[in-house]
Amino acid sequence: MSCQPAVQIVREIMANPKDHTIVSLLLCAAKPADIPYRQELQKYALLDKRVKTSFTVCEVDCDDWEGGEGYIDANLLSNALPSQEESSHRVLVSGGPRLVMGVLQGLRVLGYSSEKIFVYGQFGVQQIRAVYGKYAKLAQHRENHIINGYY
């Protein structure tokens, strides 16, 4: 699983100036050159206050890297995401199984409710329940806002 689902959502938001959705996007890759859609996402962030981007890599292999370094953990999440107390936020997680589990563990440490988390991928429900418990409340597929004209 890649960041493609999140990038598609950002593109839809950017295509609609009437959409007031604010996106905080945190991407992780092995090296800076491996960050997909980096230039496109940085351009959106420069041009529009609705998009905030943060990048982190496992290995810095250049002198001009200004992003984060290391795996995504609670500390990195707390610096990149809005406060978990905000009632309107949703967290979308997309990536490989280890990345997803690490992100979910970090979100739980920070107090994010399982009801606010969407995991793209085949085993999202199982991953959420592995971190939040067997009876964790799951996010609803429908929200009260409109994206691209659809409820």
C-alpha cells in the first residue's frame, strides 16, 4: 500500500476551492529521493494553507535534507498532526503492515480515538483491533461533509 489514497484526496481538495478541508500529510520513505509525489505535495503546501506536509526518511543520504529522520512514532505524529482533541479531525493511514502498526501505536499513545482512524488496506480492521483492542469502535465510512459532490 502506498500513499496514493491520501494523494488522491489532496488532489480532490485542491481541485475544489470551496472545500474547506484541511490536510496534514506525513510521508515516510527510505531515503529523500524515494518520497513519492514530494514536489507536487510541496507545491500544494506552498500555494494553499489547507495543505500541510511533513516528510521523514529512515536514512538521510544527502546534505540538504530538512525533513525528519527515523520511523514514524508518537513524537513525530504529535509534531505533524492536529491535536487529537479537535472533534472534526480524521486520520487516514496507508502503508505497509509495519508502518501502519507503528503509526497506530503512536496514535494510541497520543490519545487518538480508534473511531477517528481510517486504515487503507486489506487488514485495516484487524490492525486497529490489534492496537486498540478486540472491541475497539471503528470509524464510520460516511461522514457529514462532502468530497467532490458525493456524500
